[in-house]
Amino acid sequence: MKKLLYIVLILITIIPYNVMAINSKNAILYNYDTNEVLYSKNPDQKVSIASMTKIMTCIVALERIDNLDEKVKMTSPMFYRLVEENASVAGFRIGETVTYRDLLYGLMLPSGADAAQGLAILTYGSTDNFVKAMNNKAKEIGLKNTRFANPTGLDNKNNYSTVDDVATLLKYSLNNNEFKKIFTTKKYVTSNKKHTFKATITKVNLDTSLIKGDKTGFTYDAGLCMASISNKDNVNLLLVTARAPYQNRRTTHVEDANYLYNYYYKNYSYRKVLNVNDLITTINLEDGRTIEYYSGKTSEKYLKNDCVLTKNYEGVTDQTYDNKIGDKLGKYTVKCDDKVVYEQDVFVTVKINKEKEINYIPYIIIGVLLLFILIGIIILIIRVVRNVSIKRRRNKKISNKN
């Protein structure tokens, strides 16, 4: 028993608490502002995604519809096999006149499969054509591990994705203002006043104030799923979870969202990891000079409040005559504990020019020649002066004799 307790204690110290705490088997949390992954758990595993499929249904339909307030009629093919498959429905009726806007809200808030099939048939003529459009859109936005078999999200071996792909899909969809409005709405009344839709998350007996928009899902194969966004203190987070256990608790996916959002808002914040005037390194030049390299940038990162920031330069510290401008000298990194949160390469910005060796021989020869010429001139001057002096003395002697 003591040995078992010892093993459990070791596991507790090895496995981060937040990894142990969530119920979902798959999860990914993004800082939506920086597109940085904060937390992940089996993010690339292919899984059933249940009604999170309707995110794709919504954006594909939205991009096809010209007028959201155009009136359309619900027909019997739009309800095909929904009862047999025990699908969740918004409550529309055969023959009912509604608008595209009504269908979109009926799709996303109460997760209506009737709205999903209605939109598919109205926009692309059939569910088969609509599913082709869904898969084409998946390729277009770079979903590498996703396949759609229906617009409803009902279990099908050919209807799967990953939580990371769903996150990519949600980020793409949120760029559409109409989608974002629908995704963040909690209550909607249809144009004919016959239906009032409430987001499924409003039905759970939990505090969901941090969840600003969501699309939940559930099938027995997929478990409880949810794609959601949150905002607090000007920080925007995006979370996708899948395969949370159902059992007797129907809120484990919401509990996971609350836990992760609360954890990061409480323990993380934006911290300055780099200032524009931070000295990166000092490089010794071969000609005896030195040059200081500064960051020239400012950078903030969303980091754990108590992590220790360490800054380090790795690379050469001596620049030779052979180095050219643009040559890489090394790399400057900033770590938050053991995680690298910033990297900057350091390149040569100054070229050292070698001093040219001077050949003094020609100058020496010229100097010697000039010296000889100067000596010759001096000797010549001396001789001239001497001759003049001699001549004057001779003339003087002759004059004295006379």
C-alpha cells in the first residue's frame, strides 16, 4: 500500500495539475489574439465532433446566402430520418415559412438538425452537394485531418476531425461578422414569432459568465464536446474540447472550459520579455574595436505570472575580417522557466576593412634620389660661391698691385 501511495505521489509531481483536472480526452486552448497554443491534450487525434460540425454548416451556408432575411419554406426532405436518428431539432415544421436568419440561429443555438438539413437543401440543392461544399471548404482553409459526411454532426465513421482543426475552423468562421454575432448570441426569437431559441449552454446549472460564445455537441461516440471563446481583461481565449465523459454528469465539457479559462486568467498575464534597448551581446572586432548589438524591438508575451525570465546569447563573440554583412553570428533567446518564448538571430551589420600593406621601397628610392639631388645642389652652390670668392680675391690682388 505504501509503495502504491509512493507511485501516486510521484505521478502527481510529474503530471501538471491542469492536465489531470480536465475531463475531456482532447483539448486545445489558444490565445486568440496571438494565435499561440497555451494548452493542448491529444490535439491532432481524429475524433467524432458531434454538433461542432454545425460550425462548418453555418459558415458554408452563410457564404452562399445573399439575403439572410429572404423567406423560405420548410419541406419534408429537410426532416429526413431525424426522428429515427434521435437528432436534436430546433422545432420547425413542414410547410412553415421562415428566413435564412431563422435557420442559422436554429442551427447554432438549439443545435437543430432540421435547420442543418434545411440550409443544406436550400443553398446547394441537396445534402450531398452541401457536404461536398463542406469538404471543399475544409481543404481551402487547411484542415488536414477533417472529413464531413453530413451537415448535422450525427455519428458517422466518415464524419470526423481534430480539436485543432475545429479551432482553425472556428477562427476562420469568426472573421465573418454574421457568424460571430450568431455564435455569441444566447437567445433569439424567429421572424414569425413562433420559436424562441436559447443556446444549449444556458441550460446547464453552472456559472458560464466567462463563456462568451459557444457551440456544444454530444453523441455517444463523440462524448460531450464544445468549441467556445472567452474574454477577460482584454485577453481573448479560444477553446475546443472533445470526448468528455457523459455518464450521470451532463456538464463535464462546460466544467473543463470554466476550469481552463479561470486557470489562465488567474495565473497568466502579458509580460514584457524584450525592450527596444536591451543589449543582446558585445562583439569583438578583429581590428581591435568592439560593437554592441541591441534588440531594436519590444515584445510582450502571455506568460505565467511566476515563471522566471532568463535571457541568453549563444554564438560567436569575435568577428573576423572574413565576415560579411548579413552573416549570422548567433541567436538571442528569452526563456520563461524552460520554455523558449522569444528568439532573435544576430547578424553582422558592420564590415571590417583590412588596412592595405604599404610598399615603402619606391618611397625610399625616391627619397634617396632627392637626397642626392639636394646634396648635389648644395655642392654646386658651395662650388659656385667658392669660385666667386676666389675670383673676387684675385681681382682684389690685381687692383692692389696697380
